[in-house]
Amino acid sequence: MPKAAVRSRLPPRRVPQRTCVGCGSVNAKRQLVRIVRGLDGEVRVDPTGKAAGRGAYLCANRPCWDAALKKKRLERSLNVAISPASLEALKGYAEELPVEPGA
């Protein structure tokens, strides 16, 4: 039996879902940006999605980032007080994101 025929009978792969801390929407993990509290306690963006530490996810648009930072949702999710240096780095990252969702 050809491999293509075997693959067509397999169920589709499950896509991991995560919830945005800013707006609460559920999206595919790859569509969101992971923020990680590293083992050293510093909070930073995790572009690979594999860094060790506690993670939280945000949509890749500025309104979600603004809400998460302003309302301290990110701090609550990561169980840490974000240092001023880390906060500035996160705000700098958010400045590069589009204002409109999906843009």
C-alpha cells in the first residue's frame, strides 16, 4: 500500500491552543508571542517558544500588549513583579507590533 494512502487515513494532527493574556482569545500557539519568566526571574520575549521558565502568551498586536502591561495581567500570569528594565524592553517590542489585529 502506498504511503499517501496510509497518511490519508490518519486523523489530522492536533494544533496546540493557547489563551492570550491581553484579550483572552484562544489561538494557535504559533500565532501568539510567548513571554517567559526565566529561571533567573527576568521577564523577556521568547521567540523560539522553548525557553525554560513559566510562560504566558500574547497576540501579536499592540492593543493586547498595552492591556496586558497596563492592567498587570502579564505580571499576574507569570507570578512576578516585572522589573523596570524588563518592562521597557517589552514596551519596546510592542512598539514594533501592528496596531490592528491581523495586520
